[in-house]
Amino acid sequence: MAIDVTPSPVRLKAVAAPGQPDPSPELEQLYRGFERELLVPLWTEIGDLMPLHPQSKAAAHLWRWDRLKELAAQAGRIVPVGRGGERRAIALANPALGGKPYATPTLWAAIQYLMPGENAPEHRHTQHAFRFVVEGEGVWTVVNGDAVRMSRGDFLPQAGWNWHAHHNAASEPMAWIDGLDIPFSYYTESQFFEVGRDRIGAAEMTTPDRSRSERLWGHPGLRPVSRTGALPATPLLAYRWVDTDRALAEQLELDDEGETCTLSPGHAAVRFTNPTNGGDVLPTMRTEMHRLRAGAATLTRRETGSSVYQVFDGTGVVSVGDKQWDVARGDMFVVPSWVPFSAQASPTTQLDLFRFGDAPIFEALHAHRVQIDR
Amino acid sequence: MAIDVTPSPVRLKAVAAPGQPDPSPELEQLYRGFERELLVPLWTEIGDLMPLHPQSKAAAHLWRWDRLKELAAQAGRIVPVGRGGERRAIALANPALGGKPYATPTLWAAIQYLMPGENAPEHRHTQHAFRFVVEGEGVWTVVNGDAVRMSRGDFLPQAGWNWHAHHNAASEPMAWIDGLDIPFSYYTESQFFEVGRDRIGAAEMTTPDRSRSERLWGHPGLRPVSRTGALPATPLLAYRWVDTDRALAEQLELDDEGETCTLSPGHAAVRFTNPTNGGDVLPTMRTEMHRLRAGAATLTRRETGSSVYQVFDGTGVVSVGDKQWDVARGDMFVVPSWVPFSAQASPTTQLDLFRFGDAPIFEALHAHRVQIDR
Amino acid sequence: MAIDVTPSPVRLKAVAAPGQPDPSPELEQLYRGFERELLVPLWTEIGDLMPLHPQSKAAAHLWRWDRLKELAAQAGRIVPVGRGGERRAIALANPALGGKPYATPTLWAAIQYLMPGENAPEHRHTQHAFRFVVEGEGVWTVVNGDAVRMSRGDFLPQAGWNWHAHHNAASEPMAWIDGLDIPFSYYTESQFFEVGRDRIGAAEMTTPDRSRSERLWGHPGLRPVSRTGALPATPLLAYRWVDTDRALAEQLELDDEGETCTLSPGHAAVRFTNPTNGGDVLPTMRTEMHRLRAGAATLTRRETGSSVYQVFDGTGVVSVGDKQWDVARGDMFVVPSWVPFSAQASPTTQLDLFRFGDAPIFEALHAHRVQIDR
Amino acid sequence: MAIDVTPSPVRLKAVAAPGQPDPSPELEQLYRGFERELLVPLWTEIGDLMPLHPQSKAAAHLWRWDRLKELAAQAGRIVPVGRGGERRAIALANPALGGKPYATPTLWAAIQYLMPGENAPEHRHTQHAFRFVVEGEGVWTVVNGDAVRMSRGDFLPQAGWNWHAHHNAASEPMAWIDGLDIPFSYYTESQFFEVGRDRIGAAEMTTPDRSRSERLWGHPGLRPVSRTGALPATPLLAYRWVDTDRALAEQLELDDEGETCTLSPGHAAVRFTNPTNGGDVLPTMRTEMHRLRAGAATLTRRETGSSVYQVFDGTGVVSVGDKQWDVARGDMFVVPSWVPFSAQASPTTQLDLFRFGDAPIFEALHAHRVQIDR
């Protein structure tokens, strides 16, 4: 029943500075008392903790797809996939976040790689996840026994606490990206994990073109009468490129016809949504596909919360704060909180950008702010 | 500043009956006082007003499509369409509702008919509406300037207070059904109406295959990023038969494969929904398409609130309370509140039933009850 | 399996009028066909069914409290209370609604009267109800076994499907008003009813000052941690005059101090709310208490949906459409849909008005419109 | 337009361990490639990042009130309050969180201290805050010009982005606790801050017994009709001890009478709620007062997310994981995520515990799990 007596990690230093009490022996004595009792005054911390606007700890950064894929392929040759490590997934580590596998403070972004015939074992976790396929095909993700095909351009959300495994049914390796809220779950300490079967059954090794979830939920504006009510995450396990591409193309056509429907002239965008409530596919992640007509540019925009982008197709230039990069297929980059972002397609090709971010967290907590320069 | 002295419409009669006060001169005198003061006691009315369960004032009834169409065609020859009458729409009048044009106490159901080249003038009203096309094609509904094609199997919701007109661009007459919440709006006295242009402009006389609304909103699980938030009614103006048919077919396939996704074995059903919130397309009306495999039957079900059905395809037998009818394409019938309903497809053809009802009213007010006999 | 052949209630008459087809033998023949097939064209009905704005079927009307109470007392002497009649409740019958016991198309308003020692038997129904006490005391309403005191100024909501009985524990008769959504439930055909015990038990004959519901839920801004989530109706069974009066008085004080918190200068108003969601106490009825400072007037206001008012205290003048009445304690009057309403307190006394209306129905269905003349 | 070339913070080490690839020169080469490209594999991190259940980084810890107050008083003597430092607030630094001023990963808990006549300058920030007063009186918090008295037992929520200042109008120093979501806002990088006036105006130096917010919003079940709709945070700025105490006392009385209304026998609890929606007072923090009858114990409970408790009155024993402490008035302790908590009042006095936690974050994101041992 004694109070803990571990050596205190608190370290305080009296400094002469505006807004700080003048250094003095009494102040030093007070600070030693604070350290002993595990206390920290606001006045030494307020500048860092309560800035005038968000000052992201994360850096804007770009990862080149060819380098990611090369290292993933190298891992494919020497690192087996199996229970324990669970996945051959290699995460972006933001250079300003101390070497942790966090693309941003809240988001995990990784390239996953599966060799021909390989299986990633079944597990489930409360972290929400998705897959996005920038190239290739041949892998099926099996979710609660439902085998879901993965092909270029497809977006596959994976709500927390569903059993899932992957198997590569093709003769080629395949790479794709995984997005999860692992850093947020880690920070908020709300995560659960369970291992499932080491290998899914033969019946689930089927390679259907359409999953059961798509057959049940993949019809525009229609839902099965047997499934009523709003679900916190989407029951639709695949959003196919053919639909996304058409939606973007038609939005640009309407833009041409004078309909106000794009984010700015030449900048179409669709959001992947949960058909049971019209909101984001996952409670913690917003996912979108953007298309810029050749030569067109986005408005400059910043918002609370962070995003990760992957170039799906085309070439262009993107600006994140004071950084600027020429980008091409597969390249990935990070936009930290409250850092201005803009992009421009090259003069000759349209630019397709896949984006995911943590906006649903801020919207749910009434903390979302957006600023757009028009 | 005097109290109104119109002759009282109240009539009370003392009767000897259980739960009623014994007739007497004093009681008669009291009742005369009630009449004079415009008062009615609960004890004479409670049996009717507060029954043990809903006792619908409406009757179960069937209208044959060939008779509806024949009369509509006759009207097409002699009744012009224009401002004032507004629409050549002919409503089902439930035989138990005193000759009023109400299919049920809350729902309006009509056959509308437009001759080649005809235009129904533009107007808008707060009543919510939809069109459903059991056969034919060639008419476009123009909603806020967006021309929407109407073809067999298509469902076209029309939220209140949007401008709309119809024009028949074909060389044949066309008939379809209109569903509205006119009786409910009339009863609750909340309706507004405005006339628009007598004739829509030439630019709106286009006959596009896909409306602007479909190009913007008709993609499964996707929404334009430029349009956020939940809308009270769907922005998608057409739900095409090709999608509805496929959704039903796939639901039956899944049923065959053992997936629990139908309402009962062999009974698939999809609900038309608002992609911005996943709920019903209109605040006051639920709309669904049901498919029974050849020989299959629904469970017997009753619920608070009423429905109107139209046979879209196939043949079968339907039971509504103690009525039973053989039905075929286009036939329409009414299921009053709390009256048991079941249907069975004929042994050789599947039966497709379009259904609309007032369930959203009851759900919004926490007054929805459903009873299913399993 | 035959179609119903009851004589048709439909009656149609060709008339020469704008917007109507010209009378002719063919038209007469068409109309006979419509009658035979139970059909009614829109063009003969549209003016009535779809007016430019709501045209209430109900009339503005005033009932004087002394006349209500006198007749109720007379009923107290000669009409027993018991099973079957259930309650000695006498309802306002709007003079324009055909003698039906409806104050407005949706609302029931009645005076209920209980003699010393009398008991009104236990029952429950899905209709939502409340009691409001303009004078007197001595009756307890027993809700699911919880005895709730009724005294002048108290408001007692009673959500549907709760068991309830009344007993008069005093030596004097007592009158109060009941408000219910009986007409709406009757119209929408969603009502259920069950009889309970003929007489509540001795343990429930207690006459506590505070009910259990008040002890659990009657604390400002506090709720029991054991009861989480939003309930469709309030669990608090009594809103006491001491609280309502203070809230109104403090609102007028703040108004004096320059805070913008009243509906207009000198017009304070509080709404009775459900502490589990902050909304109306009942899913179908809004209830409020208004106070006008001596000489102050409300703005003129109209809205979709209807209201019933009772003068709680003071005197003044009220205007409903083109009617105007001097009013005093207990007087009740009706404001039909979309009819302008205003009130003014007499120069020397403040005017307290209790109001109930059907606005939650319209808000839930996105059909509420309000117009205020400033 | 070059990719960033800062030295990589990533450090990877091949180790021989279950679930890890066997160390080899190729693996080392791969890891060097990962480091160079700012990549981290899942397989080296999964055990830490994705545990079977939450493993809190925070420690259970207790701070004694007498030590807190003594150090705060010492600070009162030597540290001035003013612009820059903003507040004389001294935060609990969880011993396992590296000396940061975080009571838990998401919550800030501090003792604030104001000398007689002192003023804390006006500012506003998006972080949500509250004050809770364990003893003393004499300080007023001025929120948007509304002076709110602070006295023992009072709870004062302070939604983000409202201007606020404090002034001590008494002749004694006063201490209270502040709770904020500073760590969560810092982590999610969504915080904004603005300075206001250095000194509030004379008109706001009033010391009213009741604030304007209480007069407008502090009535049970009542809200001003002029303020409709749900607000994300409570507009009521003070929840007074007299109400909280009575609610707890009445809950225990009902418990005695056999009503199921406490969390377990002898354990009453009320939650401070937002009267506009019935939910938590602030979007990110849940606040409650618990009372254990003398000798009574809580059930053992754990949940995702963390809490901070302060003993308001009485004595008892609390257990947090494997720690156990005797506690008395003012003592504060931390319950980390998923660590079991229980408390027991001493045999002779009831124990009142004030609690705040981050549960609304988890509920909003559908990530709340609770486990109770019965």
C-alpha cells in the first residue's frame, strides 16, 4: 500500500525567458519538489503543448515505388511468411517520428508482398485496415471465409475484428499497400488481437471473380432487406477499379458540361463509403481517389489530421508545405497535420491519386478544421 | 372577440352497454351540454379509437393492370395534359376509404399516362414521389433540368420540393405508376406547391441514356467528395433495372450457396436506399423489389403501416388477410396496416414484386412493429 | 379468388372548369369506368389535395375553462370510472372536424376528472400522453408502480406502452388536462392497447412527494451511470412547477440584463425535454411553457402542424388567424396548421401559456416549416 | 525536388527469435536497405504494436493531495501568473510516460492555484477542459464574459474555443483541479490557441452566485426554446454540488428500496451530461461522481481507455491492477487502459470519488470495450 518510489523521470530546469518565472534558489527548490512528486508545471510546457495552430511532429516525405518494390521483392526471397511475423509487410517510417513504423502519428502505411503459392495466416485485430492495389493481381484476401480478388485499382476495406488471411493463387509475386490505424490504436491503447487458423481451408482457396460481399452489397443504391440498420464499417469488401474509374470520368464530363460537382475545375474526387450509413468506410480512416485532368491543379488545402497518398497513375508535381516532388506511379508521400497540400497533373497526362487519412476521428470528435485557399 | 357559435357537429347518444354509463335523464342532459360545448367523452369512443391492435380502415384490394391501362389509354385520348390538372394520373381509390383517391390511408398510387410528344408541365411540391415503370419506355422526367430516362424496371425517386416535368419523346404512349405520400401530407396539413414553367426548355428536351444524377451518384459505394453530409432524401434519380435484377439474382445465388442473406429460402429482396445515409430513399416512403424463386413462398408477415404492391413479372398467388388473388404482371394490390401478407410464386416462374410503404414514418417515430410467423 | 365487387364509393362528375377536361359523353363514360374500377383522376382533386400551402381542415376555436370544469364535475357525479370506459376524460371536439373528439387533426386534448377516493384502472397503450395540471392537487398517477404526485403547474409526460393508473387520495375532486396523439395514431393505424390490473396494489397507494423517477432522473445535467444511451421518450415522469417557474423567471431576468435568450423581448419560453437525448419528451408531441411579461407580445408565427394551448395564469389577448379572444386561467384554444398565432399579456399581469403540438412528427420527417413575422 | 536525405532514424537488428527470419548476411543487407529507405518491417514490431489486448504504457500511480497542495502553495508564493505561462497549473506526470506532463496517454490533470486578488489572463483553445473543486471557494471563472462561481464539489466544464479567465475575489488562495485533453490534442495535432484580453473588464469582476449559463440551462429537463438543436458540448457551465450530492443520496435511497438503479449494491454514480443531447459534457471526456456507501465495494471493472480519479470525500481502499492504496480527501490516482479497477469505502464513512476519462473518444469510434467481473 506504499506509493511508488521509482526514480522520477521528470526533469525541470529554471530558465530566464519570457513567460517563465525568474530563476532563483526557491524556484530550483520548487522544481526539485515537482520532480520528486512527479509533477510538471504548465508554464514550462505550454508553448510546445498548446501552440497557436497544429505543429506536426511528422515530416512531409516521399517514398519512391521502385525502391519500395525492390526491397519488398528482396524480402520475398529471404523472409518467410508465417505465424508470429504474420505478414510480409514493410511500413513507411516517417523520418521525424524517431524510427517508428508510422507514416504519420496516426497512420500505418506498408507495402505487402506475397510470393506465388504463399499464404499469410489467418488472424483478426481491432485495428481497421484496407488494401489498395497499385499494380498486379493474383492474390485473394479471405475475410470470414469470403475470398476477395485483388486487382489493379481495387480498394479493399477491412473493418476491425474480422478474420482474414491472404493467398497468392498466381505464378507471380504480388505487391500492394496496406493502410491501418495501428499508430492510433497503439497510442490510445485500445487494441485486441487473435490468431486464427494457420491455413485457410480448401473451400476458401477458390478464386472467384466476385466475392460474396460484392454480390450482396455491391449494387448502387441497393441493400439487402435482410440486413437493416447502420453498421460502423462497410460490409462491402471490394470497391472495383472499373467503378471508381467510371465515377471519376463521369465527374470530369459533368465538369465539362458546367455542372458544379468537382472540387475545383478539372479536379474530380470520389470517396469510398459505407453503404449502410453513407459515411466513411472505416470509423478511423477516410479513403478517396482523386483525378486531375492533364495540366489541372488542385486548390491548396490544409486540414487538421494527416494523410498518405499513393500515385495510382500519371505524373505530376505535388507540394507539401515547402517540399515539392515530381511523382509517378506508385510513389507514396505524407501530408502532416495543417501542412498545405496541392498537386498538379503534368501537361500531358491525367494524374490519379489515392488518398487515405484520419479525418473521421476529427469529425467524430468535432475537431475537424479545413482551410482552402481559393 | 366572441366564442364561435356555429351549430355543433357533436352528436352523442346514451346507450346501455358494457363500459358505458347507464342511460338516464341526467346523462342525456350531460350529453347535450357536451354537444353544446363541443366536447366528446372518451368512454363512448375508446373502443374505436384505442383498439387492442390496429384495425385498418382500409380494405385489402386488387386492381388488374389491363383494366388500369385500358382506362388510362381512354383518358389519353380524351383528357388533355396541362396546367391546372397538371398530370394525367389516375389514382387507386381504396374501396373502404369513402371514394377518396387513397390507396391506403397514407399512400397515393396512380397510373400516369403520356401520349407521344406530350409534356406534363413543370411544378414542385413538398409531397415526396417516385415513378416505377412496369413496362414501356420513351418518357424522360426532367428534374431541376436533369433529363432522366424511364424504362421498364426502373425506379425513379423524386424528393419533395424539386422542380419536375415529364415529356414523351417516343412515338408510342407510355404508362407508369406514381407513388406519393399525398394522403399523409393532406392529413398532416404540411404541403406546399408551386407551378414552374409551362414547358421546359429545348436544352432539357435531350434524351440522354444516363442522367447527370446517375453520373454523379450512381456508382456503388462511391460518392463525390464535393457533396458531403447526409441528405434527407436520395440525390440519385434513377435506380436501373439492370442493377436491381442483378442484385436479386445474386442474392438468390448466395442463398443457393448457403449464405443467410434472403428473407427466407427463395425470397430475395433489395431496398432502394439513399446513398448519403444508407436509409430509405424518401423520408416517408420505403421502396423495395422482392423476388420469389419459382414455387417459393414468403413468410407470413404483418406490420404497422400500409403497403402497395405491383407485380413486376411472373405469376403467383398473394394473400392479404382473408383475401387471396392470382396475380400477373402489372396487377396492383394493397396491404393495410397489421393485416397478414404472404405471397407464393407459381411453380414455373419466379415472381417479382415491387413494393412501397410508409414504414419510414413509423420508424422515425419509434412506432414500427413487425410480426413474422416462422 | 375473385376481385371485390362491393358497390363503388367513387363518384365523379364532369364539370366545365379551368384545368378540367370539357364535359362530353366520352368523358362521362370514362368517369363511369373509373368509378367501376375504383379509380379517381388527379385532375379533379389536385386543388384540394395539393394546395399552394396548408389549408387546415381544423378551425381555430376556444373552450372556456369554467364550462369545461362544470361539465366535468357534472360527469363526476353521474358517470362512474371503471374498466371499459377507462377514464372520465372529456375531449375537445374541433368544430370543423365533424364532431370527432379531435382538438386538431393529430391531437387529443381532454379534461380528466377524478372524485375523492376514485381509481382509474390500469392500462397501457402505444399512444403517447401527458397530464398538465392547471389547478388543484391530490391525484397520483401510478406508472409501472411508481406513484407520481400531480399539483398545479406540474407537467407529467407518459410515454407509450407504460402501465398507468390514477388514484385520487384527497377529499376533493380534481381536474387536469390530458394530451395524447390519439388522432394521429388512429389515422396511421399503429395503436396497441392492453388492460392491466383493475386496481393497483396497496403499496402503490402511497402518496410520496417525489416519485422514484424524479429521484433518479430529476437532477439538472446529471444522469444515472447505470442507464446509458438515448431513449425515445423521457424517463422523467414529472416536471415540477417550481422548476418551470424559476426557469421562466430567470430567462426574463437575463432578458432584462441584455442577454439574447428569449423568443422576443419579454417572451420567455422553455421546452420540456428528454434528458437522455435533449429532444422532445415524447416522439410525437412537443410541450412548452411560455411566459409573457405584463404588456409584452409574442411575434406572429405560423408553422406546419397544429398546437393546443391552455392559459396557465394571467390574462391577455390571443389571435389565431382572424379570430381573437380575451383569455384567462384554464382557457384552451387551438392553432391549426399554418395559421398565424400571436398573444399579448394584459398590461398589468404576466401571461403564462402551456402549449403542446405535433412538431416532432414534422421534424422527424423533414417537413417542418416555420414563418415568423419580425 | 530531391527526396529528403536526413540521416535515417530507423535502426533494425536481425535476431534469432520465434516468428523472426533467421539472421543472415542477406537479412542484414535487407535491413540496411530498409533503414536507408525509411522502412520498418511489421515482423519485428508486431508483438509490441499489436498485442493480444491493451498493454498500457502508463502506470497506475497515486498522488497525495497534501503534497500537491503544498507544492502549489509554494508555487503561489514564487511563480507569478500572467501572459505566457498563462496559468499556475501543475500537472501530474505519469511515472511511465517519460516525464511528460500526462496523467495518462490522453489526459492532463493538474492542480491550479490562484492567490487572493490574482487574475489568470483570458485565452481560448480547442482543447476541452473542466475544473473540479475538492475544497475552498472564492474564485470565479469568466467564460465569454459570464462569471461562474467555484465552490467545493462544483464541476465546471469548459468546451473548447470559449474565452476564459479566472479571478480570485477572496482573501484566501484557492486550489482546484483542471482536466483537459491536452495529450490527446497534442498527439492528434489538432489544437488551436488564441490569447484574449490580459485582464477582464470590471463588469465581469462581479461575483454572482449563479452564472448566466445556470440561469438559462440549469433547470432539470427544461431548455430555452430560443436554443434548439444538439450542441457538441454542454452550454451549462456549472454543475453544483447540492445537485450532485442529492442525486447520489437519492440513488442510494432507491437502492435501499429495491430499485435497480445503482452500478452494484451500495455503489451510486451519476454522469455529468450535455442537456442538449444527453451525452457526455465534452466530446473527449467523460466525467462522473461515484458514491460508495460505508463498507460497500464496486465491482471490478476494466475498459479500453484511461481514467483519473480524485477522492472527493471519505476514506477507503482502491485497487488498480496489482497496486492498492488507502485514500483520503483530495488524493488523485490513475487507472490505465484495460487495467482492472475496484474501490471499497472504509467501514465507517461513505467514499465519494470524482472520475474523468476518455471514454467518449472510444465510443465515438466504436472502439469501447468494457469487462466487468460479477
